[in-house]
Amino acid sequence: MAALLQLLLRSVVFWICVHSAPSKDYYEVLGVERGASEADIKRAYKKLALKWHPDKNPDQKELAQREFIAVQQAYEVLSDPDKKRRYDNQKSFFSEDSGEEWDGADHSGGFEPPGDVLSTVDQLRQVMEGGEPVVIHVYSDQRHFFGGWMHEVAEDTKMVHVNVFTVDEGVISRLQVRRFPMFVLCSGDGMSRQYIPGGWDFFNLADAVRSAVLEVVPYSDRVPPLRSEAELDAFLRLAPMGSSGPRVLLIIDDARRRFMSIYKAAERLAGTHHFAQISAFRWVIDRFKVQRVPSYVVIDPATRQGGTYMDPRTGQERSQAPQMVPGDAGRFIE
């Protein structure tokens, strides 16, 4: 009960943080009115850029760098007629309310996110048809999901960033962006879908984004589910004119679960190995001597036996027990 109350309290605190006052808008950053002329905006920019240039502030370099970057970002938008029009008319460009921000967002100005900036329609086309899953982070300087969690996701999934006020309008149109911050998840073969986290997703945003990506990619094509002993035997069978490649069997507690490390490994080893997954039925546990899940075993279809190793105590060859699934594809492949 105490743990539940603490969790509910954290949810309330999170809601308050998410709905707290937003960051300054670009006009406030430059200290000008919304009706300011192009000359007024340029004059304000030059004054503030000089004031906050890091070389002019050796005693407060971190603060100066943050302010200098904010001034540069504001001027980039307000000095460009098309970008300024989009910024001034957000309700017509983005018809839905802004998505939730979260209390873990890094507003320090010093965070260096993994991935590249996506600015043009050509870059978007390359991302969407590049043959690998990609997470597109759609954001503004005021509302975003930047944070350390991104480094976890970037270990196995490519990530790019789209600023709604500086990107080409064609990108906004192609992605059908109507709110931000949000994500667009691309399978790599032209398919994509929007993902807007909320609620419990923010307790582990890295896992939430990974799970959302796994719903977009052709996971079942790479790692088909097996539902019976007959299907398992067919998967292991060395058919005439069929592949003799090793079979990698993932044993899990719930057949609906998906693992990014497994999917990436199945992608990379598609020419040499065959993957499948099966629930930990009693007969599966007994057959493969499973002790924990999720685990996997590599099976030679010619012998129907798993891998072997030399027991250092007896000098005898023994069957390899199912191994626990590692967190990243690189370790799994090794």
C-alpha cells in the first residue's frame, strides 16, 4: 500500500511539472514585441548576441553559452519570413493541442543529443526508405523530450530530430505533424506512425519508445511466433533444399513480448540464422531445461541439439543451457 501511495504521489508531482509554465518564446528571448519590425529584431539580436557571447563572459561561460544559443535560435526563426509566419500562426499549422512535456526534459542548453538534425524533404525520404528503423523526435525549443534516455535508445535505434519552426514545411506536411513534442516512428521501408507518449510512459521513456518502435517494424517476419510443438518441430526440421543455418529459439513468458536486441540480431544475421520465439509452456521448459525467461537457445537443425561447451571440471562435452537474453544486439550476436 505504501509503495502504491508513493507511486501515485510521483504521478501527481509529474503532472504538476509537465503542466508548469513553458519556456520563454522567441520574442521574449530577444526582448521585442510581437509586432516588431525586421530592423527591430535584427537590432535586438545583435545587442544580445554581443552581450551573451561566451568570449565576453569568461566568469559565467555556461550561463552565457545557454543564453547565446537561445538568442541564436530565436533569431534563426524570427529573421526568416516563412519560419516567422509559421511561428506566429502556430494554431493554423498545428491544429491540435501541444503534446505533453515531461519533468525529465533537459533544459540546460548543454545536453548533446544523439542523432542528426533533419531539415529537408530529401533527408526525410532517405530516413523513411533507409532500410532500418528510425525514431524522429519532433520538437520545438520550448517543448521537447531531450534527455539522457535518448542515449539508451540510440544504442540500437537510429534517431533524428525535427524542429517544427526551422524545418522545411514539406517535412511537416509529409509527417502530418499537428502537435508537438511527439515522435514519428519509421520502419525503414516507407511505413511510419506517430507516437505521443503520456502517463506511465514517462516513468521509463527509453523502454516506452523502444516498445513503440517494435510495433512498427516487421518483427513477426524476422522472429515468427511458434504456438505448438508441431510448429516448433517444423521450425527445427532440416528440410530438403532448405537452409541448414542454426535455429535461434527465444523462450519467453508472454508470446506478445518483443525485444529490440532480438530483432536487430535477426536483421543482421538474416542470411545465416533463423529466429523464432515461443512461450514458456511446461513442455518447452522440460524439453530445453529452461530455468529463467526470457532466454534463448541456438539449435543445429542437423542434430536437433543445442550448442555445446567443454566442462572444465570433467573435460567432457555438455549441452549448452538456454542463455538469458542480453540487452543489446551486439552482445547477443557475440
